[in-house]
Amino acid sequence: MLRTTTIKPSGSRAQAAQISAHSSVETAATWRDYLEMTKPKVVLLMLVTALVGMALASPGWIDPVVLIAGLTGIGLMAGAAAAVNHLLDRRIDTIMARTHNRPVATGRVTPLQGGVFAFVIGTLGFVMLYGLINPLTAWLTFASLVGYALIYTGFLKRATPQNIVIGGLAGAMPPLLGWTSVTGDFHGNGLLLVIIIFTWTPPHFWALAVHRKAEYAKADIPMLPVTHGEEYTKTSILLYSLLLVIACMLPVLVGMSGALYLFGSTVLSLWFVVKAWQLKFAPKSKSAINLFLFSIWQLLALFVLLLVDHYLPFNPQIGASLW
């Protein structure tokens, strides 16, 4: 965003340099700015979960065309959704320390440029999924894009403290998208993977919201700590962490995973509960942000465990399929 500075008459080079230093200079966007708009780290985590959905839906190894075209199409459309998020949140981003240097917020990428970019990569992703994978996956991914970029970012985020609970469904879809990429239809096991991420999402974001409470309040975003207070939010985080323990057991109960996943997911889920308990009853200055960061690695580890567990040649199945 270009700021104007009132210049008082002076021949001083030092004063001119000071004025220049305090003025925001618009520069041409680089490829790094457009890459940043896609939130590549977030998209990478989503693609890992989509990959696991593909693997668990495949009787053997994943078909290479499905693997490459499916992940590329899902990634492009997820990147488009993230770019729209940058566009719609540009006012909020200028207020918050965590996001104030984003490309659209600073003016390095104009709203028009960002909109064209989002449209192009989103369209490419949709065409790839529709033509090379199947129409169901293309439309489900499009629905996920609309759910995150327009319904969550454009409305829910500013309207209700339950924004992340309702809007979290869109971000939880990638495992199902991976599943339908292989099968072309719905299956209960794919939905169980969605439930894991859906249950994980609120405590993950609420931990960040506790840490950034003042910034969310300043930006007039009704996150749970702002509207209901930190203690209520910490209690909610703890309760959701207990629900997450149950959700993570679902793949075992239906026979989708075996002993390795059971052991690993139990350790990870219980450690999440421990950190949520500490945040509630023995908080330190960085307890909230530490829980937020841990939750990212926990989700990644859970899905890597599902993937490794699936391909182990000798891995006893503890549950029986209910579907």
C-alpha cells in the first residue's frame, strides 16, 4: 500500500533520505510474491493428506497419472483459494504483524494481478482434475475452494467466533479429494480422514488466536479469544484435543490401519492433550504458539504414519471394516 509523506522544503540530503526511508515504495511483483500468495507450506501439508487418501484408496501402488495429475490439480486449486484469501484479507493483513508484509497487503501485487493469477491457476487445476482424473474430484475441489476462499474468508471469518469450526470443513477435504481421485466415488473411509482434520482444525487455529488475540481484536475479527475470552478458548482447545484422540482412532477401528499407526497416533494425540492441558492449567508465555506449531507437525506425522502403515508388508490389523 503506497503511503504519502508531506515533504517540507529542505536541501538536506539527510532529510531526503529520511523521507525516502519512511515512504513505502511500490515495486514490481516477482515470482516469489505469487508463490507466497499460494501459501506453499499450507498447500504442501494439504497435498500430503491428499496423497494419503490416494494411497489408502488404492489396492496397490498409486497409478502415476492419478498421482501426478491429481496432486497437481488439487495443489493448483488450493493455491488459488489461498490467493483469493490474500485478496479478501488485504485490509486485515496490513494490521496484523504476522501478515503485514504479504504481497497484496504491501501493494507488490495489485488486486487485479492477484485476481487474474488466482483465476488462471484455479482454472488450470479444475481442467486438469476434470479431464485427467474425474468430474467428481474436480467439483469437490471447486466446492472446497469456494468454501474456504469465499464462504470462510469472505463471510464466516468476520461474522462469527465459530468461523473456524464451520469453515474448517473446506480445509479438511484433501484426503477425500485424494480418495475420489482414485475411486471416482465416495467412501466412508475417506470421510473418516476428513473427520480427523476437521477435529484438529479448531484447536490448531484457536491456539494461534490466543497468541495473537490483540491483533485479531485490532483487526475486528471475532476469533473465540476476542469474543469469549482466553480461558473459555483454552477450555475449548482442551475439549477438542480429547475429541481428536477419538477421531485419530477411527482408521484403526474400521481396519484401515494397523499397529504402527495405532501406537504412533496414540502417542501424538495424547501429547496434544498434554500440551492443551498445560495451556489451560499451567500456561507460560509461549504455551499457545508452541501448541500451534506442535499441531502442524502432529498432523503431518499422523498422515505419514497412515501412509507408512498402509505399505508395511507385515502389520497386524486391529479393527474390522465397518463399511
